[in-house]
Amino acid sequence: MLQADRNWKVQLTNFLLGQIANQARLEAGSIHKDSPVAKYLLWHSVKPKDFNSYDK
């Protein structure tokens, strides 16, 4: 059961990181507040005012 739980978390993290990379490339810094990326960032205590802080 623990391995299955860990695999689920790894898969979710990989998916969300992929979403972040895709959204950064496609929208040049604009993150919609209801997107999966915004939910991920909020879950990691990133404030919405800091969403558009990409290293360029």
C-alpha cells in the first residue's frame, strides 16, 4: 500500500510539473488562478501575486 501511495504522489507531481512547464512556454508568464498550475503553487504556499515570477 505504501508503494502505491508513493507512486500516485510521484505521478501527480510529474503531471503538475509538466503542466507548469507547458503553461510557462505557452502563456509567457500568465497563470490562470483556477488552473492546475495555480492549485499546485497555492498548495506549495506560493502567493498569487508571485505566480508570474519566471526566470527568463
